[in-house]
Amino acid sequence: MSLLNTIFRVVRRALFWLLIVYWIVFVTYTFMNLVSSGPVAVVGWYRHIDRAPQWSAGMFLARQTVILAITIVLGLSGRRTSNHEAITSDPK
């Protein structure tokens, strides 16, 4: 069971860091497009990354909110696991 827990923890941490990179790129490109070309460029970029046949700002915002919630849950579960391991580890 320990091997399965270790594999699950590695996959969870890898997904968390992948999502952190996603948010860094998302915020950076949003800011760059906003500063260089204005809100029209930002919306164009959002449409590009959404790839939905019928683009909707509400649906895009909902998807981004779900991705953010997943990122937060993965981060908090990683902290909880690290704290639990620190408490239950034997110092010997």
C-alpha cells in the first residue's frame, strides 16, 4: 500500500505543479495582451485557448474557475499530507 500511496503522491504533486505553470502562463499572457493591445486582444487569446465552437465568456470563466479550484484542492491536499507525514514520522 505504501508504493501506491507514493505513486499517488507523485502524480498529485506533478499535476499541481503543471497547473501552477498553467496559471503563470495564463496570467502572464493576459497581462501582456492587455498592456500591448487592450481588452480585444485578451478576449481573442481567451477564444484561442478555449477552442470551443461557440465561445461564451461565462463558460470560459466557469472552466477557469474549475481549474483554479482543482489547483487549490491539490495544493491544500499536498500541504495536509506533508503536515500529516511530519507529525506521524518517527524521529529515530
